[in-house]
Amino acid sequence: MDKTSFDQGGQLCWARDWLATESPIAQVPVASLTRGDSLRLQGESKAQAALMVDAVDVPPIVVHQPTMRVIDGWRRVTAATVRHQDTIAVRFFNGTSQEAFVLAVTANITHGLPLSPKDRKAAAARILSMYPEWSDRTIASTAGLSNHTVAVIRQKCSAGQIAQLNRRLGRDGKTYPLTSNAGRQAAAELIRADQGTSVREVARQAGVSVGTVHNVRARLAHGVDPAVQKARAVSLPFSLARGQALFQRLRKNPSVSFNDKGRAMLDVLSRSLHVAQEAHDATRAAPEHCRDTVAEFATVVSDVWSRIAQDLRTQARTVQLATTFNDKAL
């Protein structure tokens, strides 16, 4: 059975779906089967293979039909040979050799004798060489590892072994740019090329969210770089302390604290500092799949404050120039 029939919603969980779904079982000659790639660096466990000889009601093995190589169940084939069986129950898989390897890895981490950590790391490295566009999370889910472990494996492999791509394929089957700025620049180019292109179409082609496209379009309309500039390497506690010092300076200014509008402004600024600290603490617990959206929200809020700062500086310069002009006139 072809894996594409189980590729529901474009998700990369087809291997687990395939293994969990019932499919036709055929009886094939044991002699017609060949051994597939071993996933175990130390070789197959002889003790485990011996236990299979007396096992009953064992599940059918999985075989790559184009090559008749065993994807999952070689110990069952060995046991059948010892028992002098002529045939064995088989489920056929008709995907590519690379897909067959992914299916073998998935099968060995979901049932039977688990793969060792070294075996899983070796499998992840091979999947990386076959599918360099897959995200670390996708490969981690397939090989039974953490995202961090896969990221380390990717870094250790040379560029000659693994292609360094600008995009990654997520578990949802969609491709995403490695950096948000790469997607933003792609969206900006599409918008500049054709202002009539819909937001959703730009998002699809650039591999970014609809919200990001709206943000990029707004930035372009105001002549602002669509890329999100990296913040200076200043710690949040230092920034908050600096903000608190500036707030105290304003609070001690009689022209601010002795009128209603000034006190209202101080109240807003005070709450803003408090919210900034709360936001820092709260967003650290944001789920991984939401962090890009939260970061985009923070960027939007930052843009608002940046525009306020720009307007205030413009007003201050205008007053300064007017004062200078009046002084010279006198």
C-alpha cells in the first residue's frame, strides 16, 4: 500500500498512520525476502531473535514491495527460517527507499525492541542527509529524539553531508523560512512586484503567516524596512532599570507631576514598565509553536512605541528650532 493514501492533511505523521492502519496481508515465500538496512549499530540481539522462535500470534512483517527488502520484522523472518516455515505473513509498502527507511525508524521506536540512543542518533543523521529540508522537530519526532539533539547533529554534520537550506519543512507539511526576516523579505518582494496580490497568496508563496504579510505591507507603506531588526544586546533588567530612572526623572519634574495631564501620562508610563516585566515573565512560558506569533505581537507593540518616540523627537526638534530662531531674531 502506498504511503500517500495515509498522508492526511499534508502532515508528516504518515509513517505512524501507516503502521496503525489495517492493510491487506499476503503470504509470501520466506526465501523471496532480503534483509533491509539494520538500524542497530551493535547488530541484532541474538537473545531477542531466539525468543521469537517460540512466539505465537506475531504481527505480519513489513516489506518494501519494489525490492522485497524487510522494513520491519527481520527477527520474525529469522524465527520463521528456524521453524522451517515456507511462507510468512507480510504487509507490503510501495513507497520510495527513503520513505521505507523512515518507516523502519518509526516502527522501531514505536514497538518491539527499542533502538538505543546511539541508534536513534545515527538514524536521525541519515534522515537529515535524505531530507535536509525537514525541520529539527519533524526529524526528532520521527527518530524519537529531542529537538535540541537533532539540532546538534545537524550542526556537527558538514555542509557536504547535509545541504544547508534556507527553508525547513515542518510537521504540518508546510515549509517555513529559517529566519522570520527571510520570509519577510520574500513577502516584501512579492508585494512590490504586484500590489494586487492577495494577502493569503503572498503568505502562501513566502511561507509566512497572514499577520506577517499585513505587518510587512504596513511597514512598506510607511517606508520602513520590512525586516525585524535584532535588538541590541542589552538585558531586560538593565532596560527596565533605565526606564525606571527616566520615569523618576519625569515624576520629579513639577511641570509634569503638578497637572492632570502630566499625572495621567505618568500613570500610563508606570503601568507600561510594570506590564513590560509581566510580559517578559509570561512570554517565557509561551508554547514553541506560538513563539513566532508572540514575537510578531511584541514587534508590533515595539513599532507603536518607536513611532511615538519618533513623533516626540520631531516635536522636540521643532520646538528647539523655533526657540533658536526667536533668539536670533531678538
